[in-house]
Amino acid sequence: MRKRATVAAVASALALSVFVVPGAAQADESVGDTEITKVVVNSGSNIVLGTTNPKTFTIAVTATDNSGIKEDYTFPVLWHGPGQKMPDDPYGLVTPDDVSGDCVAHSTTTTTCTFTLTMNPQIDPQDNTTAGTWKVRASASGNDWDYVSKDVAATVKVRRYAKLTVNASPEPVKKGKTLSVTGKLTRANWETYKYAGYTGQPVKLQFRKKGTNTYTTVKTVTTGTGGALKTTVKAATDGYWRWSFAGTSTTGTATVTADYVDVQ
């Protein structure tokens, strides 16, 4: 695949350049007292990708060494693949937009370097199977050339963007009559770059009475063919109807803008 070849080329270049420090650090190795004490991806939130728009996020790496941290040698990448060691040909690889990062020294020994990365749904995920857990490879070096390198310094969920629609009818409806609520759950397909129906998923039907601020779950409906949703309820009072999806390990959450129904 074209995307796989691109990832392999980037990975090889990184192995020959960015990660090379004196002593040629390998995965999960360290020399001296350099430590990576904290890695935060996307401010602690999942990364959710649609079909076209790139997603920009940050990785912040905090490292410490008794001689101080050599900022030019603190560098993370985000990768996807099996096991706890980054392969030469990972299934997905995202590198910082600027390898220098934005570094802030907290003391003479500890520094946090924050890097901006951009993930493109049409380039970086190999296919739909790469949704799920991605790993951060991080490395850091002290001013005395002690160093540390970790293939899994942190993890983050990279999930497929989900969408919902809703329609409640008839509008208006007489009190006590049957109200039909329909909709559709779709999610991003990273192979076709379109949205496709998500079948067999539990989705909550929620209602908010006019004049209030809180939604209440009325029932849970499982999506059918093509992600279709359909159920009926008794119309009792004016208010707003919506569908809400909690997401999965590979797919993001979704809540549709509610449909208002006038009950007469």
C-alpha cells in the first residue's frame, strides 16, 4: 500500500537521524540518571479523526537529569503496531511538525518539551484496523549525554469520528398520541474517506422538557442495517428529542442536535 510505504520510509529516516544520540540508544534503554517522568498526549483526550480534516494535537514530554535536559534531544513520535516495541515498519506513524518543540525548564534538572503534531485521516491511519490504541515513543538526553528511550512512554486512543441524525414526527403531535423518532448512526471510514452506517450499536434516546436544561434517557435502541434508528414513544409534553452514542474503543462519541416537538 502507498501509505504503508510512506510510513516505512519515514520510520527509516527517523531511525537514522532523530533518535541517534551518543551511544545509539535502542528501545527501552537508558544510560545514567535521565528519566522521562511524564508524557501527555492531546491534553489527556482521545484523538478523533473524520474523513478529510487533519487533526492537530500536542505531546508534552517531561524529563529530568541531574545535569539538566538537552532540549534538542527530547523528541516523541506517535505510532501504531503490535507489541511494546516500535517496528521498523509501523502500521501508522506521526512525527512532530517541528522537531525542536517548545521547551520550558521547571528547574535546573527538569524540563517539559511540548510538540505539535498533525494527523491526516487520508495519510496516517493505514486503514480502519488502526483505530484504537496508539503509542508514544519518547527519548530524552541529559546535558552530560546520559539518555533514556522508551517505545511505549504513553498511549492514546485514536478513534473514528461518529455522526448522528434525528427526526421526530409528526410535528406537531396531539398529547397521548404516538411519536416516531428515527435517525442514523454513521462513522468515518478511513479506507473510502466517506461515512458509513454503524450497525449493532446501543444508542440512547433522550428527552428534555421545554423550559428545563437536563436531558433524561427514555430508552436505548440498537442500530439496524446501515446504522438506522427507529422507535416510538407517547407524546406527553413539549420538548426536545435527541440520540446520544457513548462511543467505543475505536469510535468517538456522538450526540445530535435535538429535534423540538410541539405537543398540543
